[in-house]
Amino acid sequence: MFYILMIAIFVGSLIIQSRLKSLVAKYSKIRCASGITSNEAVEQMLHENEVFGIVVKHTGGELTDNYNSKEGTINLSDTTYDNDSIAAVAIAAHEAGHAMQDAKGMGAYKVRQALAPSVNICSRLGVYVTIAGVVISYFLDRNLTSGVGYTISTIGIVMYSVAVIFYAVTLWIERDASKRGWKSMQQFGWVSQDQLKAAKKLLWAAGDTYAIALASSAATLLRLLMMRGGRRR
């Protein structure tokens, strides 16, 4: 059942990524009703929310847009930077939403930033440590000795749990940034009502990619728990 679940998550990931790319391609060809560009949208959104000192920069690639809290920059990709399409403005507004989260001291954003440096190490080592604990538990249990293996596997699970928490918090943050961006698009009249619906589809589709990442990590954690539980006396 675990493998069926992982296959379903993988297929879901492909569908979501394909839908996101399709929406970006579609709405990159349609100009915002107001004619505002992505750069102008970011500046207005930040200014109106009293967030200052953020620099908008151009970065190469497609869908490589990001907010860099250390450098205080919003980096917009080739298809977003200084573009007046619905997709460009929506994506830029989303990144501006992250800058607002940082500036306003959002608790979840702080948690994510604190977990980010260790999440890759914890997710990788957590799996290996858990498996090692299960293997040790197998031999120790056969020899009727201690529960060292179970303890080691528990440590591995705790380590991997960091990744699950990270993805859960990230999903919350991404949804919040999309809501902030969508609210600004509506508040400042950057797009028409029909275009606003299109922007919402795009913003929520982007968040769905993080929902898949959370589902995948949660499924892996469940599998590790089952492995450890199977060896407990």
C-alpha cells in the first residue's frame, strides 16, 4: 500500500507541475488590464504595506523567482521581470508577499528560516539512521538483548520529522504569500475581475507543488514509523 501511495503522489506531482506550467504559459500571453508591470506591482505592494529597502533584481531561467531574505532582494526570472502579463504580476506579487512576511516578523516564516539549513541533512540522514536502527534491532532482538536498535531508529525518525515540519510550515507560508499577492491584485486594481480569477488559479496551483512535497515526506515518515514499529517487541 505504501508503494501505491507513493506512485499516486508521484503521478499527482506530475499533474500539478504540468498544470502550473500550462497556466503560466497561458497567462504569460495576456496583459494585465491596468498595464502595470511586475516590477511596478512589487514596488507599489511593498510601499503600501510599509516594507522598505527591498531591491528587485533580474535572475535567469523560468519559474526561478524567489525572495532572498539575506540580501533583501526579490529576484524575478526572465519571463517575470518587468513584464506586464497576468502571470508575471501574480508571481511577482507572491514574492512580495514573502518580503512582507519577513518584514512583519511572521512566526511561521521565522520557523521555516530556522529549519532550512538543516532540513536536507536531517531528511537524508534520518532515513539511513532509521534503517540502521531497524537492522540493529533485528539482530539484537534475535539475541534477546537491549532495545538499542529501537532507540537509534527513533532518533532517525525524529531527524526525518524535521523535513515534514519544514514542508508543512512551507506550505502554510506559500499559501499565505499567495493570499497576500492576490489580495493586492484585487485591492490595487491591477487586473480585471476575470483576470483576477485567472491569477488566483495560478497562485494556488503554485502552492499545490508544496502540498505534494508535504504529502511525499509525510508518507515516507509513515513508512519509517511502520518499519520501526515492526521490530518493536
